[in-house]
Amino acid sequence: MSRNRLMSVLGLLMIASMVLAACGGGTVATEAPVVTEAPTEVVATEAPTEAPVATEAPTEVATEAPTEAPTEAPATEAPAVTVTPTLGPPAGDVSFFSTQFNNVDEGAKFRAILSEGGNYDFSGSEEGPLIDLVLAGAETGQGQVDVVGSVHGTFPAITDAMMNMTDIVDDLSADREFLPAYLETGLLGTDDYLYYVPWMQATYIMAARNEALEFLPDGADVNALTWEQFAQWCQALMDETGGPKCGVPHAGLFHRFLEGFLWPSHTGGMVTKFKSPEAVEMLEWARDSLWPTMHPQSISYEFMQEPLQSGEVWVAFDHVARLIEALNADPENYTAFPAPAGPAGRGYMPVIVGLGVPNDAPNPDAAVALIDYLTKPETQAQVLRELAFFPVVSGVDAADLPGGVALEAAAVEATVNAEDAVPALLPVGLGARGGEINEIFRAAFDRVVIDGEDAATVLGEEASNLQALLDDTGAPCWAPDPASEGPCQVE
């Protein structure tokens, strides 16, 4: 894949996810900004030569932008922080808490990258505890966090505790260019209060060992599969090779597979259509046709790259960062492609990650130094090569990218450009209770597909739990569901 095409791919993903993110912010975008050639959208492997041309965000996402974030900035302005143009090691230790890279392998790689930039204390955290820690600091005035690194959906829960990053981004933009769409999402629906600086972005795809391709159903296009064709493919692999060869990370990010792919593809929604007749039919199909073709070890898989590399699994779904080692190790023998489409379209979940500074950060100057380091094109290139998270600034050198990264970029391009694409945001507005929605989706799938309970009954019961969560948190709908005035409602 050429550098220009790679950059364009990344630009498209950024825009798409931007749009989606926009769906999460009141005015932040009823549609993703159209970037004509902004080098800032170096979405994935941005080649330094030019910025990706943003075509335009998916129209469906644009029209459903929920207002998850405050419509105006907090009354009290956060203290100003001065950015040093050329930053060496920070003035002191920086307490950096992130929901990303919080497993052993990714954490080790990321700490190695951090160590080249200064004296940074990195701690991986789940979203709920991190939100609690930030809010506790705001309440007591004794903050323990200098930098928050998390997905877009985390920040609406901590808006009152976060510093306005607008001036900081203005200073950083003197020697790098951020994708405008992602800056827009960081506003969370406000006009001039930037809650986070874009850090990186990613999504989920499928990957297959090339020997699996000969078993595709007749006439099937791997870049435009349907879920029915996927199940037929997995059945053929099982029949012809002597055992199941498809797998999913049930012990890993499986909830994203459900929230961003299965439900949107079959129902057109995530929350509003949770217990719809289409959802009942989908779970019955998954029980009868899909799950029986999955490798039995899927129940314990956390990352799909290991079973792919070992040959235990030939076809898999996972986050790009959790497939990259297999693809980089032997790119000539793998194919990466979009997740399948269902009756309602091709659901997919773009992910944007941001960096914010709490108002009570113990060391705000050093916190800004860390953000400066992490958003430099050189650092973004390292994260891309070693951790497969795509850039959010221009000027990232796309030369000599690992083969697996190029494969993933092509799959992302095919996903974002699909005519039937249905972008689905990460859950927004649930605050410290964000993990509960994941458990609800998992419970619905497990009870029906694995335990054999009645689909309509299970969905009715879990829908009650889902509605109680939405009512308790006041979370409005997010894409692909239409915007709502109050708490999102399960139909």
C-alpha cells in the first residue's frame, strides 16, 4: 500500500470515528468536518508528505449525534498552563493513568516508548476506577492524576474536573497539525472548551490465514462478506479441515464485538433495538449457526493473534492492536478485511483516545510536557509501528511500515468506505458505570447462545437492566441510535 493511500485510509477512519464521536457531543458535529486536505488528519499511517483528504463522515452518523456532553463549558476556567516549545524531561514525575495499554505486553512496549521522553509514571486502569479517582481529587482538592488517557466516552463523566486544553493545543500546533475532526470531538459539544487532546485512534477488523480463503462460499467477497456467509465459511472450514477454525476473543474485548458489530449489523441500533425482534432472530442465528462453528477455546481467548499464529484458528475478529503481532510476523500469509454485514448494514466501532489534564493535577507543566511528547509525529510513528494505534497528527513517517500495519490499514479503508457502513460509538455518558453495559450485552449473548435460554425472555430481562442503567445515569442515546432528549430508551 502506498503512503498516500495509507494516509488517506487513516484520514477516512479519523473522519468516520470523528463523526461518530461527534454523535456523542451536542454540537460537536452533526457531521464530521470535511477536511479537504488537512495534513492534520494523518489518521493512520500518515505520511509526512501530505494529509489525508477527508471525504466526509457517514451521513447516518451525522444525523444521529447524541448530546452526551455538556453544552457549555464549566463556569470556572481551569488554570492556564504554559507549553515549553522544546520539551526535555519534565520537571518531575508525571502521574499518567490510562485505560489503554493496561495489559502486560502492551504496557511493556508503551513504557519503553515513554522512557525515551522523560520521567513518566504510567499506570493502567479500568475506566470506572479512573473516573472515581479523578472525581475524588476534584472533590477533595488533592488530585493524584496529572494526565488522563482514555477513550472519548470517558470524558463526559469528568468534565467538571478537567482543564481546558484549547490554549495548549494552540501552542502544540506550532510544530504539528491535529486532525480538525478529532479536535472537534474533544470539545464535547461546547464552542471553546477542549476537554482532551487527541492522542490516537483504532478500530476492530477481521483477519484470516490465507489457507482459509479457499473455503469461502462461492461468490463471496472477503471485503464484503455477510454474517450468513461468514457462518457458512466457518462451517466449511470445520467440515473440510477436521475441526473449527474460526474464533472470537470471548475473554477479551468481546463486548465490543456485540455492541459495535453484531447488534448494529442486525438491528441498526445498539440500545434502542436491544430487545427487538431482529435482536431475537440474531441471537437465535448465533446460537444455531455461528457459535457451533467457533473454536471451543474462544471462550478463553483474550487476544486472537496467538491462536492465529499457532494455526489453532484460521479466521478471527479482534482489535487491530490485538491482531498486529500475527500480521507483522508473517504479512504475506494473512489477509485482513472488514467485519461482515447484516440486514441493517456493516456495523463497525471506531475508537478515538484522548489526553486530558485534571484541574487539580499535582504537576500540570510536566503533564503538558507528556502530552507534547505523545503527540509528536515521531512518537505517534512509534506507537503505530509497535502497538498498531493510528496517528492523529500529520507528518508521521509512513515509510517502511511493518507489513501487518499496511494490511490493517487496507482493512480499515475497506470498512470506512463500505456503502453499507453503520458506525457505532463506544458507550457514552455512563460514567463510572460504563462497565455495566458491557456485562449486560455479554449476559444476553451468553445466556442465549451458550446456555440455551429463550432469546426473547433473556432480552426482555436484560433490557430491564439496561434501561435501569440508562435511567440512573441519564445517558442519552449515541450512534447508531438516534439522539434523545433524556435518557436513551430501549424500545
